[in-house]
Amino acid sequence: MISYADAIAAAERRLHLAGVPEPRRDARLLLADLVGCDVASVIAWPERRLSGDLAGAFDARIGRRAAREPVSRILGRREFWSLPFLVGPDTLDPRPDSEVLVAALLEQIEDHQAPLRILDLGTGTGCLLLALLSELPHATGLGVDCSPGAVATAEENARRLGMEERAAFRLGNWDEGLEEVFDILVCNPPYIPDADVPELDPEVAAWEPRLALEGGADGLDPYRRILPRLADLLSPSGVAGFEHGPGQSSAIEALLDPDGGWRRRRVEDLGGRDRALIIYSEEA
């Protein structure tokens, strides 16, 4: 039997050699989940020991992380907006930077008790839609994704969070076939230029679905598809929020109809970079 401290130390060395950022943190997370406790307990009781079976299971997990598989995919879940979300091979891993988009949309909405309708295009895990619904108790929403696996994952996340009665999901290609008008549109589309994807960190390039990453030659193809439809999809007082990559704000703003009367507000991420764009009508 091996102690928690020795198991973590060995795992840290292995992950460090594999180039994994923050190897000790990841080793603790993987061990804590395996033994069914929190990280604080792993730190507080380093002398506790792993049985042979658990030591073998931990070694297997460290092997997967050394191959640069993200911790969230090893665990099968990721926290977002303080909510637990299942992740799968067909979904983008929810990231903290995306929370600024949720926060910015909530700031834009005056009445959080209103019976609003929300549209989430490219819903993935459903994290954006479900995070908004958690803060807007009388709102309902529709999530659309072109991946059957993503739709199934989003539906399961809604069920686990007790929001299945307020969130519907459908298979579709962006706005295709949508005739309803919404009060909020939220979207985190693929925005990485296709040629740049292989150069991303291994955790992204090798493990995230290409469908959720590649945004065309310049990363802007999804915005070209969706932005011209804003006037049809939003109510007069509606608001849209789009996540995007660093340095893309101006190019996305240039795609808006100059005669559409659109106002816009840029939102910075946790690192101080433009990360999201809030768009709303002058009538709002």
C-alpha cells in the first residue's frame, strides 16, 4: 500500500515530465475523486494509504493525464457557474472565461423574474443556457446543436440540474428552421481559424471536438451565418451575447448591419482580453 503523499509525489513527477501544467493540482484532483473525498482531505491526511486496486486505478488515471487528456474528460464532468456539468466526446469543455458571457448578459437584463425566452446556438453541454436559467427562474430556453451526442449530453445535464421542464434541446444547424422570437440569444461558436487548431495545447487540439473549434479560414464563419439573422431572432428589446477569440471584436462588429441600429458592448475575460460581445437594439 502507498500513502496519499507518496502517490501524489510520484504522479507529480510523471506529469511534470509529460509537460502537464500544474501537475500537483491535477494529481490531487484525480486522487480525491477516486477515493471519494475533497482535495482538502487529501492534503490534510497525507498518511492515508491506497489499496492495491485503488493505486492501480490512480496510476491509470495519471497515465491518461500524462497523455494530455484533460482532467475534466477523465472525470467526465466540469464545474461551470458553480454547477456540475457532464462532458463528453462531442462537447466543448466548459471554461471559466465563458462565465463572463453569462455575467454580462445577466447585467443587461433588467427584470430577472420575467418569463423570458432564451436561445442557445451551438449549445454543447448546455452550460450557457442552463447557467442563465439558474439565475432567471421564470425563463425557458431552447438549445440547438448539430451534434446528436452534444444534444444528448445537454439533455442529461438539464435533467440532473432539475431544469428539464424549462430547457428543450434540438438537433439543428444554427438558426435553420427557427421562426420563434427570443429575448436572449447566447452563443459560443467555433471561432478558431482552421489552420490554427493543430497548434493549440494538446488538451484542446487532441481532445476537443474539431466541430466545436474550427470557425473557417479566419474563424468568423459562424458569425457570418448568425449575425444577419439577429433582427429575425430577437424581440425588439432582446439582447444577444457572443463569445469570441482574442482580437476578433472589431471584425465581428464589422459584420453587423450598419443600418440595423445595433448597439454593442465589449466584455473582457479573466485575463483582461476582449472575450465577448453584447449586442442589442437601440430600442432596448
